[in-house]
Amino acid sequence: MTSHIDGGVPIAPAVDEAVVVAVRTLTKRFGDVVAVDDLTFSLRKGTVTGFLGPNGAGKTTTLRLLLGLAEPTAGEALVFGRRYRDLVQPARRVGAVLETGDFHPGRPGRDHLRSLALAAEIEPDRVEEVLELVELESAASRRVRTYSLGMRQRLGLATALLGDPELLVLDEPANGLDPAGVHWLRGFLRRFTDQGRTVLVSSHMLAEAAQTVDEVVIIDRGRLVATGGIDELTEDGRTLEEVFLALTEAPT
Amino acid sequence: MALLRSELLKHRSTRTLLGLFAAMLGLILLAVLLHSLLPAEQLADRHTQLMVLGRGEFLGALFAALVGAMSVTAEIRHGTIRPTFLFSPRRDRVVAAKVGVSVAIGAGFGLLAGAAAVAVGAAALRARGITLQLDGRDYILLVAGSAAAAALWAAIGVGVGALVRHQVPTLVGICAWLLFVEGLLAGDLVGLGEVGRYLPGSAASAISGQDPGTLLTPAAGLALLAAYAAVAALAGAVAISRRDVG
């Protein structure tokens, strides 16, 4: 890769190293529908942040804007101080699992990983490492259509981990996992952040989220309704679920 | 280079390519054998012989276009376009790699399609005791022209797939265009007449030396189809770079 010098004055102010994700006045409209409405929040290095909201609140849209899969109508969503697509080797900095089933059913799991590793120039040994990490080695030669939902979730996680990223973005990762899988995922995320890495995990499974996350960002109808440490939000003795329902209650 | 290897592995790691290849060969066999049942006096004509042996070019181009189109639409259909663009956010480069790999596979499809049609057609005509009116240049054009036409139609397929995005309309559209829409437009029904030979299917047939005198020369057909391929691929790359991924 050739590096080129932009020259002159930097466009953005000096990047705060501790801020991994910076979402500022982010807005996304689809016709008349405002999916994300003037959303601002940031993520600090080394935390697990729960991105919570009812179905249709705009969580998935926000994650897609953050990952450069969709263009914002207004505002910006930056990772490590840049737009995702402006990152050098983005797969080595950010890993994402957006949905279950982003696989070709007729392609073996290992080939799914290898094709992406090739594209991002990730060494082939790393494919075997992540397969081992998510305990899919024995199924790696089978076509994905033979996988259970939980196996697909783990293959998705393996995809996200291919580049050994510093930030992991997970959209509803606990869907389809059995209790042992959820337990495993929780332990995995804890070890991941213990290495100084960062996780953004969207969920509407509040009891699970309450056990896993340090910080929460709660949105409703595209707007931010609360953000902060989970301890602060629940310090008056209410559970996360009670806080969430009070904040996201439909207006009468 | 990395992206080309990635795209090639995507083709190799499913059974789609093998299925399309088998379907193409089966249809060529069927089309050539059915045409070799035409009346003997008709088959004695050089133009008819070129047409019968040219079924390889026709079906090779069609299936190469499907290969190119599915390299985009299958990714959209199964959602793998998302990890693909996360691992390589420069979407124009992804499309370029898809064009490169599809053109190579298309050339292979076209070469084998052309050779199969020539071999089966020639054998069938000889078996009926019909003298072949073709010379070495005709055979070379039939096979090499088929490879070139299919290679370029594969690039058109990538472009159309990236523009239309949905798999079924893309594949149905390509099949309909090549199988009868273009024929209707160029034929007596609409009466485009002279203009008809500038359509992309006719340009492909011209490359393999079909209908000399009516269609363009092989060289002109090649240049015209290359222009269609470049425009389609470019339009597809621009469209997929600008639109959101669902």
C-alpha cells in the first residue's frame, strides 16, 4: 500500500485516542421516514456499550451508517476519528456482525472466511485461528446451509474477528444462542475488552444486556433518550428494564 | 490482485458455476441437434451451417452473462455483499475484480461452448451426408469469437446485476433480452432493420462470423460489444458505489 500525504491543514480536529466511536448529529431519512434523528453519542476505548432500543428504533440503521454501508442524510458517524471507508485496512480495526445469515448457503464456512481474508490481505492461518476460537473447526468444510442458527452466529463472529480488530460491532448477537452460547459470548466479550478493546452491542434483550455491558446508549424512534454508565442509570434501585420501559414508553 | 483471488474463490466455493456450465452444455447439445434436423437443402446453405454451429456463441454469451450477473446479485440476495464491502470498502474495486474474474470465466465458457457446438454440429451434419461449406477461418471465428463474445457479455452481466441488484429480475431480464426481445426489436415486428445489428446480442453474433453481409464484421462487432461491456460495467460500479446497501 502506498501512503499519501493529504498536505495542508487537517480537516478534523485532533483525534482523541480514547474515543473509538463518535456519532454526531447523525440523521438518516428514507423518504418521509426519519430512521435516525439527530443522534449524538460516543464510545470510549475498553468498554462494552449496549445499544438499546425497541424494534424499529433505528439501531441497525445507525450501525450501517457507522460502517459505511449507508450514507447519512446529515451528520457523521466516525470510527477511530474517520469515516469507516477512509480507514486504512478497516477490517483490521473494526469487526462487525450485522445480521444472521450474511452467508451464501452453498459455500462452506471456511471458504466464506478465506474469501474475505483474501480480500483484506489477512494471512490464511488466521482463518484457522478464528474457526478454533468459535469452535467451528469440525464444521468448517460443510456448506453453511447445514449450520444451526447458533453455528451461523458463531461463523458471523469468526468473520468479525478475522482482522483481529480493536472494535467489535455486534447486532443482536445473542439471538439464536443457547444458554451455554450466551454464557460463552459474555465471557468472550469480557476477555476482549480486558485487552483494551471496545465493543458496541445492540440488543433488546435487556436482562442479558444488563449483565454484559458497562455503558448504555438508549434510542427510541431514532432519537437518543439516555446514555451513560449502567450503574448511574440504575442507581435509584430500578432495573435496566424498568429504566428502559419508562424511557421508551409510547406517548399517549 | 487480492480482490481477484477473493472473487475467484467465491466462484469456486459454490456449485453455481458447475450447474450453469452443465446447463449450458446440455442446451447447446439440444439446440445443435434440433437444428441439424432441418431440411437437407436448407442445411446445405453456408449461412445455415454458420447459424447451427454458432449456437455455441449464442448460449455461451447467455450463460457467461448469467455468471457475471450472479457474481453481484447472489451477494445481494444472500447478504454477503455486506461483509464484502466491510472487508473492501472501495466498491468500484470490488466491481472491477468481479468484472475481471467474470470475463475470464466467461471466456472459458465461450471457448468450450463454441468448440462443443462446432464439434457436435459438424458431426451431425456429416452424419446426414451434408457437405460442410466452412473453411478454417470460419471455424476459428466460431470458437474464438464465441470466447470473446461470452467474455464481454460476462462483463455486461456484472454491470446489469449491479444496476438492477435483485437476482430474479436481473436473470430473467438477461435471458429475455438475448432469447427474444432483441430478436423482436431487430426483426420485422418492430422493424429496427439496419439499427438492429448494432444491438449487443447481434454484435456478439457478428464476432463469431454469423450472417456475413447482414451483421457487422467480426472486428467491428468486437469493438462495439467491448464498448457496451465498458459502459455497463462502469454504470454498475457507479450505481453500486452510490446506493446504500440494504
